[in-house]
Amino acid sequence: MRYGVISDIHSNLEALDAVMALFKKERIQSILCLGDIVGYGPNPNECVDRISGLKKVQSTAGSHDYASVGLKDMTWFNDMAVRALTWTKRKLTEKSRAFLMRLPRLVDGSAFTLAHGSPRDPIDEYLLSSLQFLDNLPYFRTPVSFIGHTHVPAVFYTDSLGVIQNKPLPEGRAVSFDPEGKTIVNVGSVGQPRDGDPRACAVIYDSEKRQVKMVRCAYDIESVQKKMRQASLPLYLIERLGYGR
Ligand code: ZN
């Protein structure tokens, strides 16, 4: 099966549509979504509709998804995130709210595990270090776990010498993982990348070949920024889309 894996869409419809168009070309059969469908950007309901309207999709909740429907306290977020979340909360339709509230914290599948932050702390952990990777190993049983939340694509695994590897994911090049070992793949962010590349980021996962490949899609950033200005969303959130930071 060829899966398209996405995370941190953050109400950025143009970025999501660009990724979906690429997935179509790549003959993707099913979508795995790691949450933060909303927050920051100007099109929360449209992004929820895109995801909920997919025929084959499995999705977990992200911190912004839960906060926007009152399932998580906003005191955890910085001022700009709170401003965008407060705006998002007002905009969400009943249908979108109901969908976001039903999202699970974790998808514990037979071949893969899905979490927004980490298998250990699915909603909140920023998994950045090799030590955190090691601490997370007891919390998933599958050869691969997909995460997001940091908005930076990366792969964590233990190599044949037992050394933990913590590497950025290369663009467009398939990376194989060990079916006997455990790998964590951070798929980056569709709608607000922070690795210095402003293009939308996603991962293609081939479950038969046991490979993941990071892909990037250019999209119309300016039209998203224009909509954010019209909605009076924070300037910093508008500008960072252009830098990918
Ligand atoms: Zn996020």
C-alpha cells in the first residue's frame, strides 16, 4: 500500500491542496494524518472538510485541534497561537467541531503507529533528541511510528551498530527502514514548515517496500498571506510562511 502521510496542515488550504494533487500523481491509496489540521491559518473549516471527506484516511488529533474545541487548555500556547486559536474557535462550524472532537490521541495500527507529538505523549511532546527517541521505544510496538508537531521532517532509528541516528529526511529520496527494528519518522508540516523551506512538506510511505520519501510542493503562499491579513491574524504568523521558519 502507498500511503500519503501529512501533519500540521494548520488551516492552510492552498498547501493542503498542493500536497493532495501530488499524492494523486503518485497514486497514493490512503492518507494518514497526524493532526493540527487547524490553528494559525485562514481556512479551518475547509481543511477539516478536505480531511473528513477523504475515502481512506486515518487521523490523530493535534494540540491545536483539541485546543480549538475546548479539549485542551490554551495556557500551554504562546500569545500568537492563542490569538489564532481564539479566531479559529469562533470560525469553526458545528460539523468541524464534531469531527475534531472525535479525533483519537493515538492510532495504534498493526503496521504503524500514528501520533501528533510522540507515542509516549501523543498530543504534547516535541520529539527532537536521540534520548527522547530512546525513551519512546517502549510506547509503540510497530516497526515504524509517524509523528509531526515540530514542523521539521526527520528520521530516528537505531543502526546496525546500535547507535541511535537522528537525521533530517532527504527530499525526494526513498529511505528504507528495518522491519525488525523501530523507526520514528517526523513528516514535517504541510501548512507551516519550519525547516527553512517554505514549500509544503509531506511523506510518502510504501508499506511493502518499507520505505519513506519526503516530498515538497510549492503553493501560492501569497494568497494564503492575503487571507490571513484580511482575517487580522498575527503578522508574525503571516510572515513566517514566506521563510519556512
Ligand atoms: Zn503544529
